[in-house]
Amino acid sequence: MRTLRRSQKAWCQQADTGSRPPERLSSATRSPAAEFEREAQRIGRRIRDVREQHGLTQERVFLAVPMNRAHYQDVEAGRANPTLRTLWRIARAIGVPIRDLMG
């Protein structure tokens, strides 16, 4: 038989009163690394959307920045961690304020 932790025992004792244990977030939901990855993907999608709205190709932007093609593609895909300077350069190459890429 499995041993219950103290918090589980307390909940079991209160079960007949109708109270429920606090809901737990999955580790993926509360993990700072996972949250950072979601944010990087959101920003990457936003960069791609703004670039496409302005009718620019990836090549035109990464050559204007300047940066490596693979790194720029990783930024748009949310797989890279661009610096603020890189985001500023991308915004400048597209012709928008940096806040438009964040938003």
C-alpha cells in the first residue's frame, strides 16, 4: 500500500465535507522554460506576420539585419533567443517600431 503524504492525508480527512484539493498546474504549464518557449514562439510568429504584411521575404530581412539565414529562420520559428538588439534590427529592416514585433 502506498504511503500518503501529509497534504493528501489532510484532504482525505476533509473529503466527507465536500472540500477539494487545490488544483495543481502541470509542470509544463508552470515551468519558466516552457513559458519562455511559448513567448519566443509568439514573438517569432509575430515577426513573420508583420514581415508578410509588409510584403518582405525572409532573405530581404536577414540580409538587411545582417544575420545568418538559419538563425533568422530559427527566430521566426521560435527556436532562437534573439537579443534586444537583434529584435531592434529586425524591426528596423521591416520598417516598424520594435513594439509591433512584441505585440
